[in-house]
Amino acid sequence: MPEGGPHATITEDGGIITVTIDRQEKRNAISPSVTAAFWEAANALADRDDLRCMVITAKGPYFTAGLDLAAGGGTRPGNPETMHLHPGWNFRRNYRSHHLLYDEFEAIEKPIILAVQGVCLGAGVEMGMSCDFRFCTPNAEFGLTEVRLGAIAGSGGTSRLTRMIGPAWGKWLAMAGKRIDAQRALMIGLVHEIFPEETFLDEVYAFCRELIAIQPEVLGLAKLAVDMYTDVQDRTVQRHIDRLAVTLTFDEFAKSMERFKSRQREAGQDPGRP
């Protein structure tokens, strides 16, 4: 266990697994311990059928100040005696643990939700770009501070961010290093909704329960299809993906239609009429 207690906790309730960052004395900086908690929760979500949704949130005025640079950031720091021989190679290898984590978030065919209750900087924004839904409180702020430290946001803060909000606002955050408030984040599509601070997590979990009510196979295919449409710009290929997705979900759709017709018959209505 890291000094001062765990930096993040994992809880489960009603098919929802939640990771809560709680390292307020360090502005919830993402340490290797926090990254390990993300991996543990993501693996559980991917492997267990009883888990349907994942929420990432935090306690305190900061969601996160970004990576804990003093702790090295990654999980493969290398040999201190030889790191100077290939500093760039060693840095990229160590940092790749975050790349793989965010790739895994995208690959899991279940929804992952970022619930930002405060200031969200650096790796917090990058992680959010690999999540399926993002919510925040009115006092939330977002920013990519890497450029002011002589680097670019290299774990999705440039590539995924630009895909999500476009090049104009991508440059505002990743190139100019500007911060934005909750309202502007909503306006540019960085977050989906702003919930009141007093009922924030209640609203987030209510949304999770709405997702859980959807057939898991359909929900997972919808996630994959949307990501594929985004990456493939050819309209013909997109239509082929449509046809394949519809075919793969046809059985669930047929069952839903049969339930609908059955309810109409029980109500004395003609199931063949709208």
C-alpha cells in the first residue's frame, strides 16, 4: 500500500464498478497506485458479466492535477543505471502503460463514464477522451498543461481530443494550453451534461442504470460501431458496418418486437397497426 493509504478505492453496486481517486493532499495526482486501480477495475469490467458499467470519479476540489511526475508516471521505469543511454526510448516504454490503459477503455464493449467533480488537468482530460461518456459539475475546469511544461499531451490529449472536439478547440487546449470551464466544455462537446454538485453522483448513477437496462450485446456493438464510423470516413464502408451491426443484433430486435406485439394483443390492440 502506498504511503498515506490507498490513492484510489474500488467499489461495486448494482452492476456498476466505481474507481474513486482520493489523494487530495497531492491534488489527486495519478500515481502508479491509481493507475493500478484503473487497470484492476477495467479488467474486472471486461471479464465479469455481472459488471455492466464503470465510473471514474474523485474526491475534493480536484478531479486530478494530472500524472504524478515525481512518481514517474508509468509502470516500467527501467534500469536507473542505463536509462541515460536511451532516455527517449525508456520514457516512451514507461509512458506506454497509460496508452495501453486508455486503449483498453476503448476496446471494452461496456460503457465507461468519467464523472468530473472539480479541476481536471493533463492525464485526466486524456483519460476522459477514451471514456464513452463525460459528466461534470458546474465548478469543473479542464486543461492540458503539458505544453507549458515543454511537451505535448501524448496519451490522447492531442489525437483523441482533436477527433472529439475538432482542430479549433483542440489547438485551444493542447497548443495554447488554455483552460475551459464547465459551460464551455459542454458547448464544444467535451462533456455530455452538467449536473448539480449536490446530486452529481446520483445523476451519474441514474444514467448508468439507464444504460444497464439496454441489452448488453446491443450496447457493446453500438459502442464499437460508433468508434468505427469515426475512424472510417468512407461512406460506403460506413453503410456496410451499418448492415453488419443490424444483422448481429437482429435476434435481440426480434425478441423486442415479439414482446411489443404480445403487449398489444393483451391490451386488445391490433399488433400490426401502430
